[in-house]
Amino acid sequence: MPKATVISLVNMKGGVGKTTVAVNLAAYLVREHGKRVLLIDLDPQSNTSLSLMPEAAWAAWARDHGTMADVFEVDAKRKRDHPVKLAECIVPNVVAGLDGLDLLPSHLQLTFLDLDLAARPARERILARKLAKVLDDYDIILCDCPPNLQTATQNALYASNWFLVPMQPDFLSSIGLGLLLDRLAYLKTELEFKIRCLGVVFSRVRRHVTFHQETMDRLPGEKAFKKLHFFPTVIPENISLSEAPMSGRPIALYAATAPGAEAFSALTREVVARLAGD
Ligand SMILES: Nc1ncnc2c1ncn2[C@@H]1O[C@H](COP(=O)(O)OP(=O)(O)OP(=O)(O)O)[C@@H](O)[C@H]1O
Ligand SMILES: [Mg+2]
């Protein structure tokens, strides 16, 4: 079996839809394409984890099995009597009715990751090293990153073949896209990442907002972004997408006919086609 393709969802801007794209792309990869998918939550906010698990179940899993905080061995007090293996922290088939979607949950302790790992050599390579042992178990691994390019995100990028950028089509976000690509190019050189850009996904798009459409028309033609792939399918602002996490289910199971669901189904087809054409 081929090794998993690893994709990081990144944007320094917060609240642009990284987690929503990670969760729902993962779900459609499993549901409509029969992929075996691992979703890794690298954000201390733990939004991906809590979108798919009730809080009590997540807390129990963190206590009994472990989370990304244990994978990174961040807090000495949390250290177990034996080193925790990454595979032990994975919640198999995290959503009932969606076999094939596994989750590696996050923990609030990751807030202190940068401080805790400051003196650790090759600290940006920990995830890649530990992930190697489960690469054969999955077709695709998605890393949901926090809104920064610090240690957690650097670990995701180093372990990844691709990065995917969810962004809102507004003025400040389009400035942010340039800064993000600039910083990623710098990290790629300095830390010897072998990563490529899978593309930009416009998310939280409001059709009646004129500047959203203007931004989506303008950006692909700009010199700095000419080589970037912009996915033709965009994710609309859709209330069902923000309600679904309350039910602990992706939109595919929560509201399969909502506009947001149809968009994610189409986006997933485009992602699969782009990966197949590589
Ligand atoms: N397409 C959408 N339609 C409606 N609500 C959305 C959509 N995308 C995201 N949201 C909501 O907007 C908020 C931010 O989205 P999300 O958590 O996916 O962004 P993020 O980029 O992961 O944020 P952060 O940077 O904090 O991790 C959430 O409450 C989410 O439910
Ligand atoms: Mg998020």
C-alpha cells in the first residue's frame, strides 16, 4: 500500500475556516472516496477534536490514552510512566457511521509547546519522525494547524507533502496570503521542508458581498499568485457548517443537503483529482 499523503491546513489568520475545511474534507474523503483518513489536531484550542467528540469523551481519551501534547511530550507533569506512542493517541473511527476517519486529538497543553520545546534539538521534526510509523495505515493525513507558523505548525509542515490554504476573500486576507507564502518560502529554505502548495480554498464566501466576488476574481490574476492553484469550488458561509460541530458530526452526516455540504462534496472531488494528477 502506498504511504499516506500528508496535507497541512495553514493560514496565519484566525477564523478563516481551517478547522471547518479540515473536518469536512476529511469526512468526504472517507464517505465518498473510500479513503482511510487521519485527522491531526495541532491547535491548542482543540476545535477539530471537539467538533468530532463530546467534551467528556475527549477529556477521558486525553487522560486514558493521550493527545498531541503527549506526542510532543510537552508537560513533564503529564508524562506517563512509559513514553506514549503516537498510535496509542489515535481515536479510531471517531464518528459513529463514518468508519475510516481516525482522529489524533489536541490538548490545551499545546499552548506551551513553543516554550517547552525551545531547547529541544530538531524540534520541528518530532511529528514527522513519530508519524512515520503510521503512514502505511492511511491514504491521507490532514493536519489542522493553529493560526500561526510556530512550532506546532512547523511540525505539521515538515511532515507534509502539501499545504492547503483556506482563506476568506476579503482585503486583509488577500494581504495575509502574500505574507503567508513569503513566510512559508522562508521556512522551506531554512528548515528544508519538501512541501508544495495544493491550493487556496475560498471559504466563508458570501455571494451577496460584492468585494468577496471582486477578491476572488482579482487574486488569481495577481503576479504574486499566478502560479497558485485556486480551487474552482468555494465554500459558502452556511449556518449548517457552524451548527454541525455541536452535534459532533461533520456536515456530511449533520445536514447532507445543505449548500455547505454540496460545496464540500465538490471540493473534495477537486482535491482528489488534483492529488491523482500529481
Ligand atoms: N463556511 C462557513 N459557514 C459558516 N460558518 C463557518 C464557515 N466556516 C467556518 N465557520 C465558523 O466560523 C468559525 C471559525 O471557523 P474555523 O474554526 O473553521 O476557522 P479556523 O481558521 O480554524 O479558526 P482558528 O484560526 O481559530 O483555528 C467557527 O465558529 C466555524 O463554525
Ligand atoms: Mg481552527
